[in-house]
Amino acid sequence: MVSKILLIFVLTYAAVQSQINNPEEEVGGVIGTTPELVTDIFGNVLDINNIPTVPFVPVPQLISNEGYPSENHYVTTTDGYILNLHRIPRGKNGTSNGKVVLLQHGLLLASSDWVLLGPKNGLAYILADEGYDVWLPNSRGNRYSRNHTTLSPESSAFWQFSFNEMGRFDIPNTIDYILAQTQQTSLFHIGHSQGTTSFYVMNSLRPEYNSKIKAHISLAPVAYMNNLVSPLVRLFAPGASQIGVLLQLVGEYEFLPDSGFVDLLLDPVCSIGVGKVLCKNVLFAINGFSPEQMNVSNVPLFFANYPAGAATKQLVHYGQEVNTANFEKFDNGLLGNLQAYNSIFPPDYNISKITAPVHFIYASNDFLAAVVDVQRLYSQLPNGQELYNVPLQTFNHLDFLFGINATNLVYDRIKQILASY
């Protein structure tokens, strides 16, 4: 599982960085200690004891179970990936204002982000009840979008993508499909985390799509990352490219399938002590959350739905971003860059080409979207409309989706922004 590969990253890199004389002995000592150690090193973690198991329920069924109209759509990108889109065309009471909203999920997540917590706390339901036609795409490689016209997800070729290809193909192809289906000329785009990154990539590489965006709202904007505070990402990032090469060599392209290679190495680690806590908490340890914003009754839902899948190349690309002061394309190494870009260095994304109206909603305590990085990005946007700081000091990256107070702290502001257009 995904957590096991990440733990390999952490333990291997920690061993190298710390120049441990006997890594096996040291790791065994750490794994045998208390879960509090994980909190001290990696930030808040969830209590995984006595968590009941709940069945996985697909998003269309989740929506219809709540009494909302639910539709299932498919988009084939120009490079052959078949993406699954979910739609709530109107509110439960039939209200419709004719305006279209696209909600784009983040890394290791899915369209379920926007509906998992039900009508009172799920942004998709809230906007549908306001009359919006709500579309919930799934990026290539997650549990809903694992198909291709010619490639199998069992092949390495299927997984050769990062957020670059999502911005270049997935988002623009999805927008074109939605506009054709709704007979509209533009829509609202709201992204969280990687859902913001892919938007910036799209508009910098394909600026003709600026005119198809009424307004974009970035929740936890991620582009520049060299000041992020996530301890787990900080630990992984310096060796990101080398780890990427290693995973390619051993045939690990997906982050992460059930793998004999990984299971053999980490089953003992992930079954006891701190290893068990970290393996279960990898999504939360990467992203960060606030314990006071977490409704513990929702934890079984999270474990049933996440992680939703990704390519290892996506995480490697983000790791590269942490190591540089730039927002740039994937670094393929010297020879690879010469072949791909005719340069020894990967080119930067041209932020000046993002001319659609952009609103930022960010948090001071965000593990991945550091305030200084968010402000730097916003200052370079030619049409930035608002830099809104969530008025709660402890609010973190995943709280935008699952926080107890996300509705009044974030979603009410989103409704105000949309209503102003």
C-alpha cells in the first residue's frame, strides 16, 4: 500500500542522512517506541486504535444515497487517459442557477473529497443547493480514472505522468467536455492543493483556457514549495529524484499498488508500534490536519476512501519543487532535460500567462502551502482578486476538506465569491 512505500522513503533516507552505523538496529528501536514519537517528528496523527471498518461506497452512490441527482461521465484526454467525472446537476430541491462549478481534488485524493461528509459539510452539496451545476473530476491514476485507450495500469507507460500532464491534458479536456455538455462558454474552477497546481500549469501552458474560466478559487494554493513545513515531505524531498529512479528500477510506478516487493520489506514494520501508526497515517502526516478540526467519527470513512491512488512521478515532481525556489517542469536529469526541453534545466511555468481572475484562500498553519510561498505566487499573478487568510490560526491543509468548521470558515466565503460574478 501507499504508506509502505513512503515509509521506505523515510526510513532509508533517515538512515543515510543520520549516517546510522546499524540502520536495521536503529529503525527497530524507533519502530518499537510509542506513537507519541511519530507526533513529535511528523506532526499530528490519528488514533488508529479500535477504528471500525466501513465499506467503500462509490461517489455516484454516495450522492444518490443523499437524495441528490447523480450522474456519471467519462472524458478521454488527447493522450488517451479515460477520466471519470461525477456530477450533481442541481440541488436536492431542484434549484438551478445555470452556473457551472468544477471542483478539482488534490494528490492521493478523489471526487469523494467534496461529498464524503454529507450535505451539511460537503462543498459539492452546499453549492448544488445554491443552484450550481457541480462537476467532480478525477485525475488520471486515481481509483476512478485508471483506464486508457491503449495502455494498461499494469504497465510502466501508464504511470509516466505528474501534475504537468494533468494541467496540460486532464483539466483542459475536462473543461471542454463540461462546457459542451452544459452549453456554457465558461465555468468556475475551484481546486484544492494539487487541484490548484494543475490549474496554474494549464493556464501557463495553454493560456487560451483563461477565457473559459469565470473565476478560479485556490484552496491551499501549491506551486512554490521551498518553504513548506511538512516534516515527512521535508525528509523525503532531498532524495526525491534518486528515489524516483530507484522505484523505476524496481518496477514501482504507482504510488502505490499492493506490491510483493514492498510487502516483503515493510510488513513487519507496518504491523507494530510507531510503524503501524505512521503507515496508517501517511496521508495525514504528509498533508497536515488540526486535531480540533477532526471529527473522529469520520475517520473510518477516510480509511475506506484514501489514499485514492497516484503515480510515483507525481510525488517525485513535488519533491523536486521543494528542493528548488522555482515552479518548474519535471526534472528528468541533464540528458533527459536536453531531450525534453533542449536545456539542461527544466523550464519554469510562466505565471504571467494566468490571466483569469484568481482568489486565494490559505491557512497560516498549512503544512504544504506555506504563507511565504502563497504570497510569492499571488504577487506574480496578473489578475489576483483576493488573498484571504482563514481566520483560525491552527487551520491546516486537509481541514479545507474535512475540518469541522470548514463550512463557516471557508465555504461561506466561497459562496460569496461565486455570487459576486
